[in-house]
Amino acid sequence: MLFTCDDAWFGGWRGRSILRIEAGRLSYAGPAEGTSVEADVDGHVGATVLAPLTDSHVHLGLIDVGALVGGGIARVVDLGWDPALATTWPARGAAADSDWPEVSTSGGLLCAPGGYPSRSAWAPPAAALEAADAAQAREVLQSLQDRGATVAKITLNTDAGPVWDDDLLAAVVREAHDLGLPVVAHAQGVGQTRRAARAGVDALAHTPFSERLDDDLLDDLAGRMTWISTLAIHDRDGAGTGGSSASAAASAYPTAVDNLARFHARGGHVLYGTDLGNGDLPVGLNGRELAALAEAGLGTDAILHALTPGSGEPTFDTRLVSLIAERPTTVAELAAARVTTLPELARSAE
């Protein structure tokens, strides 16, 4: 099916566009103006179509998952829960009759023996996967991948337990990369972001908040690492919302915003993520997180990039997309985005 829409966001603004739905896939077919394809379209959607809005850091076991889609989130990345339970969640493109978002997952959280979150009340015991050496880490990672994990989550939280030494940390990251798994680290405590960088970690699960990072480190990280925002887990006065960040210092929020602003200004890659399940956070698009990203210097288009990882790809295997009345110019307008299924989108174009 071919149809036109008022505007579209796929890795950038496309203007009035022709989109194609075929075999459960959505693709951008070209501009709607001045092309021969426009004569063959089946209808028009009088709205702006967005690539699926994504929360890149959630814990589904701690929330009412059914409220996510209604709150404007079409895709999530779960960064740590009971791996056996995670296998029951609908993967991207699956469960077309489900009201769940599409899910990618790390399965559990890989940590040093006795490390975070093995002593934390929020995490089920099965979520903390301890590894004492590289061989054990490889075994755990292979098991998680066999269960459907597409990313490895490791923890480097000296505020809540022991962490691996530098050699073992680097070895664990190598094992994950050998399996084709990108590595996301929970880095908390002075010096842990630098250690993650030296080990070759691909992404940070949180914007660093334990210390103000040096400019030389940011220069290095901006060219090779992704940060998931999670700014709103910290109260603006730094008290924290609970969960993994409850013990953060009073300066956590301003420190995180400052670090993210300088990282973004250097061209660092930022993803929208909320650590949903950590304290009293709204289930769906989080207005406080959007506002915090704006405070860190991200404009509306940069925030849309953070919300739509992979949106520059020409075709999506997806069952959900996002809609908004018109191109947003403020975060308040962006927060009005809603989720629709491909069949619903097709029906609205008839």
C-alpha cells in the first residue's frame, strides 16, 4: 500500500511524503511532490508520521507495561530483569494483537560477584548475573543471547558493591563484542565512566552524574560512545527518585545536565531513556525528561533523533509507528505524539 502524509520524520524531516506499508514493514518511498509515484497512492494521512518513538532504558518488570503505548512510546529497550521472564516479552515486529510496545532486551545485568544490583531491593535475584572471570562472563552472555538478548548490560557501580578490575572489565567487553553484542554500562562512582571508556564500552545507561567529566575525556567519548539520558531520575535539587540513583549526591541533576550539554555540544550521540521503573516516573513519554534534554541544549530535532534510533534506515520492521498532528517545534508539542499500528495507519489513509 502507498499513501501520502502531511509530513514525516525518518532520520530527519522529509516534508510531505509517500510511505509504503508492505508485509508488516513501513518504508519511506520518496517526496510526495513532483514524483510519478504520487499518482499511484491509495490515500492520505492528514498528520505527521514519525519513526517509532523509543525509550532506550526501561525495566518492564517494575511498571504497568500496557500504559506505555497509550503514553506515546512504541519501542523500548529493557536493560535488566529476570532473563527467563524477558523471553516472554514481544520482540520487535511481533505480537501484532498486543498492546505492548516492541521490546529489545539485555536479559539480566552482568556484574562482579557481590556487585550491583545483587544487593539491591529493586532487582529480582535472577537479574544479577555474577561473573568471576572472562570464561564465566562468556557463558552468561551466550546464554542471554540464546534467550534473545540483543545488547549486553554490565554494571560498574562502586557506590553499591565491588566491580571488576581493569583487565577483567576489558575481557568481559571483548567477550560481548565477540558475540556481536553491544555493551551498555551502568557507570556510577568517581572514575567509572573513564574505566568504561578504556574498556571499549559502547554506551552508558545513564548520563554520568557522579562527577563533572574532564573536557579531554568528553572529547574522546563524543566520537565513539552513546549516552542514554535518564536525567529525570534525579530531582532538580539532586535528591533522586529512588531505585538505582537514590544515593546520588546532591549535585546529581546539575552535574548530569552539564555533562550531557558538553557531550552533545561535541557531537556526542544521545538516546532518550528514562530508567522507567526507577521511582515515580510517568509511563510513556516523560515531559520532565524531554525538558531536561532541552535544558542540556538539545533542540527539538536533536531530541527526535534521540527518540528514534535507527530512523535513518529506509525500511522498518515494525508494527507500531508514532503520529503527531504537525511538525513539533517545542518539547510540549512533541509530548503530544501518539502510537498507532500499521493496520490502523493504513485504514486512516483509505
